[in-house]
Amino acid sequence: MNTRINNLLTFSRILFTPFVLIFLYSSSKILDKLGLALFVTIAITDLLDGYLARKWKTESKVGKMLDPLADKLMYISILVMLIDLRYLERNALWAVFTIMFREIFVMGVRTMSKPTHNIFSSKLSKIKTLVINCSVFLIMLNVAVFDSAHIGLHKFGHNMLYLGAILAILSSYRFFKIFFHLLNKGE
């Protein structure tokens, strides 16, 4: 039963992410705020899901696959949308593409490795996700509440995104080690 709750929380993040995108694409201040509130709710379910899985000791194979996928789908799709709506400056593209590359690469390494190789998220990876989610929150807050007029909030959101990209690079190191290990072993 507890495993089902964790998996439902994870699946809800995948299910509700498109609604965040729809709300933010609407050009309505009310729906922008609703999109922001839904994003915050989704981010909280990520924290709650992890907390409950550890507390109840109910990690499942489905959860181990869906949880990182839900994270990536959520913040990558929202970052791409923020670029499309021009809420992210062009000079932030390198950060978004760095994050996207890292996430696709990590998923590839996890797919290549045998099921017996448990590749857990490191603390650095969890911090990276938190920083990226905070960046997205700040940028969405600036759009939904301040009509993109709060320059300090805008810059802080961008700086958090740059930090998230740097953490994405740093947290990729161990996956490159695993990747080259798998290549050398011919797996």
C-alpha cells in the first residue's frame, strides 16, 4: 500500500507537469499564478515522495525508474517553455542545454548498466535538482507575480540556473566513470 502511494505521488508529477505548461502558455495572470502554485505543489510531492519512501522503506523498481524521470520531465519541459516564452535570456541557453545533456546522458548510463548495478542519486545530484527547481520557481514567480519586472528576482533566478548547470556538470563525473567502466568491460 505504501509503495503505491509513493508511486502515485511520482506519477502525479508526470501527469500534472503539462498543466503547468498550459497555464503558463495561456498569457493570463490568473493562470500564471495557478501554474506557479501547481509547480510548487509538484515540487513538494517530489520531496514528500522521497521522504515517505525512506521513512516507510518502500522503494520499488517502478519508483526508482519513475522518480528521476518525473524530475527531468518537469524541469526540462518548464525550462524549454521559459525559453520559448522569452522569460529566460538567450545567454541562459548554455545552462539549459547543459542540464538537458546531463539528464539524457545519466538516463542513458542507467539504461546501459545492469539491473544489479544500483545507481542511486548522489547528494550532489539532489542538490542540483533542488537548485534547478528553485531557479524555475524564482523565474516563474517573477512572471506570475511581478510581470517580469523584478530585475533582482530575475537575475537571481538566472544565477541559480547557472549554478544548477555547474552542479549538473559536477554531478556527471561519477556517471562518466560508470560509462567508461561499462565501455571497458564491454557491457
